Amino acid sequence: MSSTIDITAVLNVHAEGVLSGPSYVSYEKAIAEARSAELVVEGLIVLDRPDEATRLQFEGKDLKYRIIVTDFGDPGLARNAAVAAAKGKFVGFLDGDDLWSQNWLLLAHRLCVAEPDVTVAHSEFNIVFGGEQTMWWHIDSRDPAFDPDFLRYNNCWAAMSFTARSIYESHPFAATDRRQGFGHEDWHWNCVTLGAGIDHRPVRNTLHFRRRRKESVSAISNACRVITRVSPLASYGWTRG
């Protein structure tokens, strides 16, 4: 086994309370499967402005992973802090109330390691549960059927991405500023990275379970009718090189 850290698996937690428990179990299982394939994986848990119920989920446990505490109250900035603390060549994110398929880290790594400078991995499809029940598939940006114009009015890929740490470092997530009318940091990040020539690709036979909550950042942003910040796709003269 190499001494180099292949993957930093990040669990981003905010105010999910007991819902973070099942996410932690899912997180551990995905790490274990990647390690069983001789990948070196470090676990990193980010507690961003956690409420007491959430903090108690991670107190007094014999955790095997590093924990950092931040006070952003912002998912994008918390992810940036995780990237700054990460030691792995690749980084994968899981939100504190969602679930990975057990094979996610292993298969996402296999896809990205082939072309690490130009690949962002996403699950093949998402199962949304909780306040809403639906399923949707991630399209491959290399697919001839993919139209970048779609990103001008809707998102194509969920926030639980996996890519080289260098890509996250070169393209940090923007802050949410609902008072100024800006949000959807993951959608904006997808536009920025695609505009930089980085492909977004689904990983076959993987899925994410995404919990829909009324008080989630995404739901609040939708209620506030925010828009994404300016990106290359905002120019209708833009064409992908």
C-alpha cells in the first residue's frame, strides 16, 4: 500500500442533528470499500456552525477521522476549508444528511485517476427522498446530447462531487449571499469548471441518496429566488473549446 494519500473523504455537517448518524455510517462503509482495494483514504469531518444536537453526534466517540470546526454557516466555504485541510490527491464530498453508495469512492477514483486534470465525477443517478421523492440521472458533459445552454437556467450535477484536489483549489466554491440575491454554489461551480474545460462525468453503477429538507440551504435559496453568480456561461457568445 502506498504511503501517499489517494483520497480525502469529506463529510460536511451543519445542523442535521441525528440525521448525520446514517450519513456517517454510509461514509464509513464507502471508505472501507476503497481501502479494501488498497487505496489510502483519510477521513475529514467538517462541522460548520453545528447546532448542539449535531455537535453531540460527534462528541465522545472514538472517531477515526480528523474533525475541523468552522463558523461560516455556508456550504461552499465549508467545502473550501475542507480542501485546504485535505491531504489526498483526490477529494470527495458527502453532505451530513445524505448517503453514498458503498462503491462510490472506489469507482469515482477509478474514473478520475485516468484523466485527473479534466474530470469531475458524479454519481450515475440520484435518489431524492424525505420532503420530495424523485430520481434523476447525471449526464456526461462529453455526451453529444449534452447542451451547455441548459446550465444557464438549471443545474445538471449535484454538489456531491469527486475530483482532484488541485481542481478544487484552482476553482473554489463561491459564498452564498442571499441578501444580494446569489446562491446555488454547486450550480455556479459546475458552470465555472465546465467553462474551464473540465468534464463532468457520471460514474457507472453508483448512486447518491439525497435527503430533501424544508430547512436545507438549497430549499431556502429556492424560496429566496436567488440566482447563480456570473460565470463564463453567462455570456451567450461563450463556446466550449
